[in-house]
Amino acid sequence: MKTQNDNESIPLNQGNINCHIPDDVCRQARLSRDARFDGRFFIGVKTTGIYCRSICPASPPKEHNVVYFDSSIKAAEAGLRPCLRCRPDSAPQSNAWKGTSSSLQRAINLIDHGCLTGENAESLTDLATRLGISSRYLTKLFNQQLGTSPKKYALYRQLMFAKQLLHQTQLPITDVAMAAGFNSIRRFNEVFKSQLQLTPSQLRRSLSPSKSSKLSESNKDKGAQGINLLLDYRPPYDWPQLWAFYQVRAVEGMEWLNEDNHAYGRSFSIVFDELEIRGTFEVAEVKGKNQLSLAVQFEDEQHIGYLFQVVQYVRKILDLDADMEVIEASFEPLTSMGMKVASGLRIPATASVFEAGCRAVLGQQVSVVQASKLLNVLAVNYGDKAVIGHREILFFPKPQQVAAAGLDEFKMPGARKRALNGLGEFVAHNPLSSPEAWIEVKGIGPWTIAYAKMRGESDPNIFLAGDLVIKNRIKALIAKQDLALGTATEFTAKDYQQLAEKISQQVSPWGSYLTFQLWKNDEN
DNA sequence: CGGAATTAATG
DNA sequence: CATTCTCCTGGG
């Protein structure tokens, strides 16, 4: 008896299976510098020992000198150094495994959000425990899928971030090391040199002077102190659309918007075991570049060591790493029914799950405009204030503050006030709970929870089939189809449920994106 | 820069 | 799970 276990015995030194995208697709993409492939594969050049993004402005190397990798870490593991022109460090993250709920994916997510990085870094064992697996299995997964260890992966991400800071900011090198989460400059220099074959100061000196002066000028424009960076994304990204979404829901003092450059800023507060990191971030459109500019200010400048985490946090809020090409392809079942796709529509998240929950509760049964009026009252009456960069900034109320809020000034049903208080109390007592657990709170139902998961946890797979707007949109699509085909579909509530179930499966794991599409569609 | 202490990788 | 090996950091 022979067992078929080809998949089990993947050799650790993966020979020519570095890239899951076919070579000829990669070749075409790199020759046309196709931004849609940015971050989905990397080009290693054997002769120079350098690896690039698909959009690299350098003249393309000959095909026979080229090796393709599906992740930048694999290229780095092969002994190649990141290109100084296209800067693979700031490429959008996109990986074949994205959107799966595997332990590996969750581990990568946590590491990308800095859990192994910085002064109070978690140990590998802690991380493994959090995922419910052994540390042994975790390292095994990394070796199988990425060809490297968790620690090396984390280090590589730190290093790439440091490189980005050296390129894009004027920060002193010690600050760069701290901001990237290194605890000693000694180690920073060592790792940097081993991977990039340059010292940090050499890299900074090698910058073209025109570029750095341009950057500092644009920083002056905003009059902004703090740290300015550029965030790359892979098109399509309809930022003005997201900007508008935030605009109608904005809380004055906590969020601010500027129509001219589609700037959006807000306060944030992130808690890392006991330590609260507060500050503001502001993003704005960079025309024609597939980038947003980002300015971060910490309330306490000592917290610069958390910059890496903050940048990841912003990327998540603005959904910069979504792979829209894959996501939009999954809409096919509905586009074939005549749904128009608003391309580049991503999931605008909130600063915390709790905030998403409050927004959801205050949005029950009322219009968006009314909901944001209520939200403004809540924030201004119960939230903290602090001065950051000569400006008074409002923070979204903490769970404790909402729990204790009198809410007498609110014109809404008592039941909803109690739901809001109850939510605050519940989250205050179970700060790490997921929205699913909120079902215990009276007045919080499945819709509220689903909304919180979508906007608060960036869960990509929330298809709100029961939402009234969604229901109407789908019914309208059926009617449209009937009209075109001359048929008349019988449509009971049960039929709808079945259809919704089917759609939900077809679009999985991207249900949230379809939800937003259908909401958007309704506005037209 | 070197080396002691600690943590991660591996069979 | 025990051994080897790499990483990390405080001090010279």
C-alpha cells in the first residue's frame, strides 16, 4: 500500500516553487510595471543580488537573470537585498494566504501588528499559546509556508519599516531604531548591515537630495509636527469614496476632514498591556501615486517606539492591504445579475471595536445623519480631551465612561440608552471580548454585532443578508433580471433566505465588501 | 567588539 | 522535550 503524501513532505529548501504566480504573468506585469501586481510578487535579480517590486522604476532586468518570489521575505531569505529605488519595504502587503483563518494567517497578522516587537514584546511561546498551538508547530508552519522562522519574519518586518523611515523621514537614526521597535541601536545596526549591506547612516546619505527636500516641503505645508510617512496601496482604492463615508459620520473634535486634499484625521488610543498610547493621525490623498500621506503625532513623544504598531493600525483602519482584484472577482455571481461594481470600495474601519459597537447602537432605527448627531453628543459629553500639537483633541469615550453616562440629554428610547450603558459596562469588564459575546447585553442584537465585527474588527466576511437595504437591493436585482429575461421569479421570505445563503457562500470570505457594495449601490 | 545570559529552532 | 544554536543586551 502506497500513501499519497506529496503535500506532507515539502522540502524546506523550496527549489523552484518560490512563486505561485506563473512566470509569464510575472514577466508581463513587471515589464509594464503593473501596480495591480504590487506586493503580490517580487523580482529577484541574480546578477545584482537585489530584489524589486513589480512597479520598480529601474530599467527591467533580462528575463534569464530573474527569479520570482511570492513574498519579499522569501527573496530576502534567498540572500537578496531590497532595492533602493522601488523600496520593497513599503509595498502593500498581500499574500496568498490572506483571508484564510488559518493559524498561520492569524500569527502573521499578530506579528505584523507588532506582538513580537518592541520593549514589551511577547515571547514566541506566548504567541503560540494565544493561537492555541504549540510553539513547535508555529515555527513549523512558518518554515513550510514562508521558508523562514517567526522571529526572522518579525525582524525582517521591523527592518523594512526602519528602512522606510530612513527614506521618508528626517528622524535621527536612534529614533528610527526605536520607532521600528529595536531596543538597542547596537542590534539595529548589526541586523541592518547584515540584510542591506549598508549601515543605516550610509543608506540615508545615499538618498537623492531632491527627494528629501520635496518631502520636507510637503510636511511644512501641513504645518504638522510629528512623523510624516507615505503609505502605499495597490489600486484600485477609491479613497474619496471612503473619505465621504467618514465625513458624514464624523465627530467634531475627534475627527477632522479637508475636502481639498481629501484629508482625514482623528485621535486614537491604543492600549498595550496597561500602557495607553494616545495621539492623532491624519492621512491625505497623494495624486497619481497609489499612496496616501500619513502624519502621526503622539501625545507623549516617548512613545515613538510604538510607531510601527500605529502605522499597522492605520493601514488596518483604512483597509490599505486588501487585494481588491481578488475581492471584486468574487462578486461575479451578482455582477452577472446586473450589479454594478464601484471599484476600489474598501471597508472603512473605526478606531476600536467598542467605538464600532457604539456607532451601531446609536445607528439603530435612525438615519446616518441623526446617528452622527447622537455620536457627537456622546463623544463631547463623555470623552476625554487632550492637547496634541497645540490643538485640543477629543477622544472617543472609554467603555467605563459610556457605562456611567447619564445620557439624559439624548433624545432616544430608554431601551437604547440602556443598551448603550450595558455595552459600556460589558466591554469595561471584558475588554478583550469579541462582539459575539455582546449578545448578552440587552438591546444588542445580531445586526449590531455584525456591524461591529465588520467596522471594528475588520472582519472581511460579514454579509448582512438581513439588512433592509441589502434585501431591497437584491430584490431589485432579481426584478431587473426578470425584466430582461421575461421571467417572473416567485419570491417568498424563505426564497430570499435561501438565495442570501447561496450568495453568502459564493462571495466568502469577502462578504463585508459585498455588503458595502450593495449599500453604496443603493445611493445611486 | 566580545562574551554571558536568555530565548528560539530543531531532531 | 532536550540539546544545539541564535539572538539580545549590558558593560568594557
